[in-house]
Amino acid sequence: MGNDRPVTHRFVVWGSASLDMPLRVLNVFAQQTLSITRATIERQNDEYVVEIEHRDLSTEKAGILVEKMRAMVLVSHAELHVT
């Protein structure tokens, strides 16, 4: 009895309130030609919070993507949640 529900990876990224930050985060997916399931961008004080969901992404690839986000100059923090 396997669980056939797709795995969802949720990326949560905090960073500079510069418009470049959310675009750079989304570009990580675009460079890999990955279609995202859902994305939100919210301004909280002097930061943007970007949340991106992707289904059917391997955990290894998701880990690589979140590390790329963490390495960005405008990003202060990035997390990966798997559901």
C-alpha cells in the first residue's frame, strides 16, 4: 500500500525588498525549465517573503535549488519544507 500522492516542496525565501530578489528566486526555477505549482510574494517591513510550491520534484534537486537561493546576495534566509 504505497502512498501515491505527489510530494510537494515548499520553498520560503526572505530577502531584500528590492524587486530583483523575487525575480532572481523565480529565475532559479526558470533556468531548470521547472513549472511551479504556486507562488506568492509578500512585503513584510523591509523584506520580501517569497513562497514557492513545486510538486513532483526530487528531494535531491529541491535541496540543490534551496542552496542556490541561500547563496544569492539579496537573500537573507531560505527554507525548504516537504509535505
